[in-house]
Amino acid sequence: MHLRSLIAPLALSLLACSGGPAPVAVPAPTPAAPAAPLPATPVKTYDPSFDCAKATTPTEKRICASEELSGLDRDLSSAWKAATAAHPEQKDDLKTQQRQWLKSNASCVDDLCLSVRYRERIGFLKGIASVPGSGSGVSGTWSDGDNDIAILQTGDKIEYNLQAFRILTEDNVHMGFAHGIAPLKGSTAISRPDDTENCTLTFTFKGDSLELAQGGGDFECGFGAGVYAGGTYKRTNRTPDMNSPM
């Protein structure tokens, strides 16, 4: 019998006789859990005419990240609706042009390029909308002899630019300007002009005649002293200038 084979049983026998504790295995240390990743900082997006959650192209992402470009995209959408509403017979051609224009925007590498292209396209579509068509409705320039209103109808809404005057002398002229967008219900539209709280303009259309009622005084409507826009207007043409100075 080999000496080595007797050593281990002898050691265990001596340990048992001594009353000492049995050897305990030391557990291996538990590895630390990996640290949770920090949440990603959300990228701020604005509100163009399309859903930014579905933006995939660099151009779409650039628009979503820019307040100016998002606003221009909404303006473009409104101009598109106005053009196709005024000329439904041209909608297919305009749609083809619009798709080509959207694809060509991929050539822009910065916001300035896109801004310029958007402004040019908006101007083009507004020009199309200003030309009389089968869907023009109440669009046109309306005048009472002293005051003028440019009105562009888009579906069941109107956008207007109003210029009113009170001429005291050749060198003393008080002016008033108003802009707004209002729903057209039947032949009537009621609007609170931009940047006012206590002013209302009520448009009532009767063919080529327009009755405009002004609620609120010159101060409430943001007009010059004594300027009043209410009265009877006649349509002088069907090509409104929606770029009138405001």
C-alpha cells in the first residue's frame, strides 16, 4: 500500500476525533450587474405638415429639427390646398410637379437652401391659386372705393388681407391693416384678425357683393385713428394679391 493513499483518510479521522468543524467551501463572488445605460436625450422636433416620427430622409429630419422650416412646410401645405382647390382640373399635373420638387430638395445640404426653395414654391402655388378657376369661390380683390380686401378661398376657409384708409388731407392719411383666416359657413365668415382680442370682422358674400361688418373700434382692431373698414364692397377681379404689405 502506498503512503500517499493513507494520508487523506488519516487526516479526516484525526479531524473528526478533534471535534473541529468540517471544512466549508467559500462561494465565488457574484459578478456585479452591468450599469444601466443613461436614457438618450430626446431630440426636439417641431410641427411640420407631416409626422416627424415617420421622418426617414435627411431632408425630412432637417425640417423637423427647424422651427422655421417646419413653419414653411405648413405654409406650403396651405398653398398646395389653395392651388388645387381653385384648379381641381389641374390637380394631377400639380401633384406630379410637387413630387418632382420634393425629390429635388435632396440636393440641399443646409437649412438656407431649403428655406429659399420653400419660399419660391409657396410663391408659385399662391400664384396658381390666385388665378380664377372652377373652385375659386369668393377669391378676388374687393373694394368699396377707399378700402381694399384681398381674399383667397381654400375649401371652406378664407384668408384675407385688408387695407383701410381715412384720408384727412393729402399729407394726413390714417391707415389700418388686418389679416386673418376664418371658416366660411355658407356665405358668411366671422374672423378675429391676427393680434387682436376685441375686434371682429363679419364677411357676408352675395355674388360679387360683400357686406363687411366691423365689431370693435379703430383701437381694438389695430387701425389708425378714425379708420373704419365696414361697408359694402364689390369684387373688382378674381386675382387677389395675398402678398399685400401688413
